[in-house]
Amino acid sequence: VTQPRDKACAQFGDQLTAYLDGELTDDRLSAVRGHLRECEGCRQAAADLAIVRDGLRELAPVDPPPSLWAGVQAQLAAREVEDAHRPSWRRALLRWLPVLPRYGGIAIVCAAAAVFLLWRATRTTDVVETGKTAPAIATNVPATDPATTTPITPAIAQPVCPPSADLAVATVPATPVTPVTPSIDDDTADVATAIAADPARTTASYTAATSELLGLACGARGDWTPTHRDTFDSTVTKLRGEIASAAPGRAQDKARRALVRYLQDAVVRDEIAAIDHAHDSHAFAGTRGAP
Amino acid sequence: VIESLADLAPSLPTVPATLAEPRSRASGSLTDDAELIAACRRGEARAMEMLYHQYKRRVFGMAHRIVGASDAEEVAQEVFVRVFRALGAFRGDSALSTWIYRLTVNASLSHLAKRGRRQEVSDDVLSDVPAPAAVQRDPSLAARIEGALAQLPPGYRAILVLHDVEGLSHEECAAILECRVGTCKSQLHKARGKMRELLGPIGGPA
């Protein structure tokens, strides 16, 4: 069976380069030669390709100009001077660039892990900060909230919660909210003013936080045992006394912070106990509301 | 290897002979290369000059034929600067020559890419190429081949320069171009075919 000429030409034509370069096995070599004997077109193509190949091989070598070596040396010197002026972190980056493709996969995984951990850490910090200082309140707080400042000086021994304290007390900070000092975000406030306003803002933050937490604690107070109520009242009174007796400034802020923390603990423990109680009222019946 | 079919069958048409033996311009041994590299890394001027002289013709020749005469010196200079500055990163996975030629081809191709579509040889130069002679070897063939080579796509130009002009083996070409040997062979076949098209009728069998 003989192949059509076109099909044979296509088949053997693809092998002409390998044939000319002596890369065909004997059986294929013989077949290509056989086709070339029969096909003038392919014979001409092979002759042309041989001339192309030989012509390329016989191209005269090109000598580089004498200036090339001088140019290389000058470039090397210039690059070394550049290296000397380059910041160390860029030198380190350039040193690692060639191996990055090899360790690229590992580097990407490490970078992704680092970003994830950073994100987790930031998120955790945000949650903790929110719980600690209640920033939503801290930014707009009255400077003289009666829930904290008023009881401190004139009547330390006042009842911590009014007798009619109920859940409505928890929303006590319904007093008009007015900013104490110019905000740092205010474009018109200069840096010095903002720094000078910081202590007042800190005090106002503690005042607002104490007010809100005290409201929450007083709301839950009705469910506590008499012993726990007494403990709570005496501790709050003691902490208020410490605030009153502390020197204005850092010491007083520290005392205010202690009161806020105590109130946070009291409220949080109470809420946790309530959740636990809902799950297993028998197991925690006696511990609920411990401040 | 068959030298001439005419001896076997004089009545049949002569067909082009296959290559008698593969042409190879093999590079120096690994030990020599290792010593030279170590000396260059120590900054020994003599070793650097030796390495330069060992590879200058090939590097410049490749660059000359891939990017053209006007930019060849710039590319060759950049190649040698890269070679000397990156010798520390040379891991010896391939021969030093393969590594240097790979740098040369890559630098040449990226230079062409930066240069865009501007061709080294313009149409005017091509039109000056004399018409092919009807018989035997065209005396101006070398000039025509240089002209046609400059008209090829850069990839084809690279494989022809490496394999046919510089006489490297398919394995070396594949290592330099970072492709398979089979790909290298097929690209060579296509490149020669394209050269033949560009050159037009070349002549009868020699």
C-alpha cells in the first residue's frame, strides 16, 4: 500500500531536519531516502534546508570589540559602588531574590500564616479593649457624672445602689452627653491642646465606665445573696475611698481603674453564672451572683 | 553513515547527505570550571579575565545574531556583568558554559522584548538582498542568511544560533532554553523551514 504523495510529503517532511543532522535510526533513514528519491519537491526542500544549515554553520565568528572588556570592568565597578550606597535591607532582599523561586511556596505559606496570626492577634486585642474601656462611651462622656464623682467626695459611705435600683438603673448614663475637650480628630485642634486634654479625657472615660458598670451591677444586685451584696457594697465603698484619697493624676487614675475592674468582674461573673444557671440550675444554684 | 547515494545508485537523483558526525564545541571540564569560578569569586583579576576571554566570542556572537550588531555590545556587557556578579549563585547544576549561554539567550530575548517591535534589519536592508542564484551555492548566501536570520521570530533565532551557528547539541540547547529535547528539535525544524521561506529558492542540489 503506498501513501498519497501529500501525506507522505508531510510525514517525511517533518523528518528532514533530523535526517540532515544524522539523527534518524537506520530504518527511518532508509524510508526518508526512499521518499527523497521519488519526490522531487521534498528533494529540493531537503537540499534547501541543507544549504540553510550549512550556511548558518559557516557564518563567520564575530569578534567582540576591544571596548567590551573595559565596559564590563567599568560596569562591575559602578555596580559595586551602587551596592555600597544601597540600604542594607535592599542588599538583603537582593541576596534572597535568586532563591525565592525555590522557596517561594514555603515563603507564601509562612507569609499567609503570619498575616492570619496578626489578624487574630489584632482581633483579640480589639475585643479585650472593647470590654475594658467601652470606647463607645469613652469618646463622649460627661466630665461630672454623678454616678462616680459625686459619691466619691461628699459621701463615701452612701449606699452603692439606691434602694429602688432595678434594671432601669443600668441605663443611667442617659444624662446629656457633651464632649469634655476638643477631640484629637478635630482638624482645628492642635497637638498641644490634644495632649493637654488627655488626662481629663482619661478621667472622663473611667467616670463613664464606672457609671455604666455600676448601673448594670445594681440591676443584677437584687438576685444576689445578702452576703454578696454586703461584700460588693463594702468593696465599692473602699475603692471609692481610695479614689478620693489618691493624689490627682496617675495615682487617682489607678484607683479609678481598680474600681472599674472590680465592677467589670462583678457584672461579668454574674452574667456567666446566669448562663451556667440556665444550663444546669442544680449544679450552680448556690454560687450564682458571687461578686 | 552514508556519505553519498550516488555511489550506491548512480541513476537515482542525489539527495543531501546526512551529517557525518555531530559537531560539538564542548566546554571545559567541571573541575576547570570550579577552579575558575572559585578564583573569580575571590576577585582575582586574572581569573576574571580568563573567563571573559574563554566566553567572549560565543557570548558576543550569540548576542550579535539574536539582537543585532548595534545592541550586541550592550547585551554582551550586561551578560558578563551578570555572570561575574552572580557567580556566587551558580550551583553547578549545569555546566558553566550552559549557564552563561542561558544568561546570554535570556538577556538577548529580554532586550528584544524591551526594544519592542523595532527590527534590527529593516525592510530596506532586506530588499538589498540579491536575488538567489539558480545554481549551486550562492556566493552572497552568508549575507542573505544573516538578513533572513534577523527577520526570524526571536525564539527561532535563538535555537538556530545555538544549534547551527554555535554548534551546540540538542541536549545543550534544551538545557539553555529550559525546554525538552523534543521541543528543541521540533523548533529547530520549524526555524530552518522559516529560514528557507525567507530566503526563497536557494538553488539546486550541490
